[in-house]
Amino acid sequence: MPSMAHEILVDLFKNRPSLAAEILAEVLGVPLPAYTESRLAATDLTEVQPAEYRADVVVVLLDRDVPVRVVIVEVQLAVDPRKRFSWPVYVVGARAIHGCPADLLVVALDPAVARWCAEPIEIGVPGFVLHPPVLHRTAVPVVTDLGEAARRPELGVLSAMAYGETEQGATIAAAVLPAIQGLDEDRARLYYDLVYNSLNEAARRAMEGMMKGYEYQSDFAKKYVAQGRTEGRAEGRTEEAARNLLAVLRARGIAVPDAVRERILAQKDPERLERWLEKAAVAASVTSVIDEPN
């Protein structure tokens, strides 16, 4: 459910505007000036406002109402070459609009996408190179401290989303659940759902024990979780078929370029994957496997 995952991550940063600055400074080591307030700003970053120049989240850090830094948050779930042109526009546009330096924070939990996002972007002017700071899955802090979760519940939810399926999932949930209880009702219901849906089965059972039975509460989750269960089964089948195809190609010694590998993994048509798999058994090259028509 790419659209759901994107919306969830964007909302975490919107619900806690200071989260982007905290991650830049405390997790990624980006120096920031002293500030007294973090405030959401408009996401349109040029005078002409086509959709491709609207960032996911824009946060202005202020020191006694004076802007001292702009942080642009971009959630990236897949490789998108267009971003290498729009991200520099976001940075210089935000700098011009708010009259202060600007930072970019890219959230890319998938390791392959994160590596792509972190590649330097040559602008063309000598010395003008953008090095996007990237929050990848293993960089997300493991939040197991009750005090830390209470101070920054959104970071706790992000931690559960990153590590909920690992053996640390239950410990993270135990720290995050008490923090969620102190939030407003709508946000608490949504965060309960996000944490629960991120956990492995053992951690879910532990969470259910803590909550004495759990059902999805928020309208958002009721809509998307049911959809996700259906889509998840289909996506699981296509993902398995794609990985089987790659395994056959690897076993036959057929080289698969990164771009082709991404195309195979992104393919959601199970019938096409099946045809590709049949062709892979006798093909001499990967091109003869995936070239259309099939």
C-alpha cells in the first residue's frame, strides 16, 4: 500500500513539526541553529506551483519568531529520477521564501531506495552539490525508553514501524503504548493502529495482552487495514514470483542490471511474471525474458 505508507509517514512529521529537526540533529548529525519554535509552513516552494514542486512537509524553525532554518521533509518509497531535479528547487526555493538557510530530510526506509536517495546531486554550478541527508530503516532510533517515548511519541511510532517485525517489537510497543494514551483521541487511535499493524505475531499477542484485546479503532485504519490484508496477499504472491524469477536468472548465470532488477520487483501482474519465469528457464539473456510483447 504505497500511498498509505506515504501518507502515514508524512502525517507523523506533520503531527510533530519538531521531529524533522530532531532527526537531522540527533540521528543524522546535521548541525542546526538554536530555535524556540518549529512551525509547519506552506509546501509550495516556487512562485509557479505545479505539483512537482510541492514538498511533503515544510517546517520552519524560529528563534523568537525569526526564521533561522527551513527543513523540507520528503518521504520516498521508490526510486524517482525526477526528484533529483525537484529537490534542489525545494532547497533554494525555501531559502528564498523564508530568508534563511534550508535543509532537506529524505525519509526512505527501504535500503535500496535510501542508497539511491543519498547519492550526491550535481547542480551544474562548480561546488554546488546537494548531499541529501537520508533517514533509512536502520538509522531510525530503537525507542524502548518510556521517557523518550513520552517525549516524542511520533518517533516511537516510527520506531515501531521500522522494527516491529523484529524481536524488539514487543519492547518498543511496551514503551510506546503508555505514551500514546496521553494524546488526543483521534491521534491515539491512529497511532495504536499503526503500532499494532507493524508488529510481528508474537509482539501483537503481547500488545493484545497489555490492552486486554485489541481491535482497529481509527476510521483511517479500518479503511486501509482491511484493504491491506487483501492487497497484502496479492502483493505477497507477486513479490515471491519476482524473487523466484531473479533466483532462476542468478542460478543460470544471467546478469541482471539494477534497473532491470527494480523493474522485475516492481511488476505486479502475476501472469506476466509467470510468463517471464517460463522464458527464464531457456533464455540466453535477461533482455529476451522481459522484452515485450510477451
